[in-house]
Amino acid sequence: MKIVYGGRGGRRGIVPFEYSFWADSAGDGGIAGKGGNIKVSENCKIYSYNGNKYTDSTEYNDGENQLEIYAQGGILRSVYKLNSWWNYKENYNYEFFSGLFGTTIAENVDKVIMAETYNELELVCVRYEQSCEKSGYINPETGSEQGVGSGAGYIELSNGTYEVDPSLN
């Protein structure tokens, strides 16, 4: 089995059987929501926070434990997929990823071939880590850029914009 590592995410689970295998990769939960385009007046103060990063009943503590979303911090993480379902599932093919990532799609994604045996499995990078525009939001209480922009998800695409517009006063 050839597993191509690099970057931070998109690992996989593999259960080999005597004559076949079952494999699945991270990121099958879908695409994070994109941020909208927000305009506010100079007088407006928005106190926005993401949800709790803990799922074990740890207290939120008035935003101290808010989930940090990579795209909101200016990073689009690398995206990996296994070739075990390539061209079989609707979101496992070149056309799907090309439509999402456009010119930022990793090279050779158009040449991926579906694995039919355990030894043919590959972890394929479909987008390399890159920077992205932040929304422009800064929490007036904490100074954090977290709270407005992309939703949390394996595939984060855009933050939208947050603009203070003096003409709205």
C-alpha cells in the first residue's frame, strides 16, 4: 500500500480482508459553509464567537474555548482523499475537486486511478495548504479574528468579507 503523507489532515482508516479491503478517508463530512459579505456601520460592534472546540462537556467559558477555524486565521489546509472510491462516489473525482479548487487543485489529480486492491491504495493530495484572505472581522472585546468567516470543516474554501462602511452611519 502506498500512502502519500505531507501536510496535516486527511488520514484514513483501512481494514484489510483476505481477498479484499475496505478503506475510507477523513473529510467525507462535507464542505464548510463559506462566509458571507457583511457590511456594518462604524457605530456597530459585533461580538462574534465560534462554538466550543470541546465535545466532552468542557465549559465554553465565555468564548475562551471557542473553536479556532483555520480559514478564519488565513489558512486553507491541505486536502487529501484516498483513491479507494475514485470515480465511484460523486465527490471522489477530478471534476468535483476541479470545480471546488479551480486553478489551486494539486497537480496530477486528473490522473488518479481507483484502487482495486489493498496494495494500490494511495492517499492523494487534491489541494496543497495555502493562505487565504481573512474576512476582516476583529472581535472588539478579544481582538481575535475568529468568529466571522468560513465555517468549520475538512474542506474550507472562503471567508467572505466583513467591512466597516462609514456611509452606513
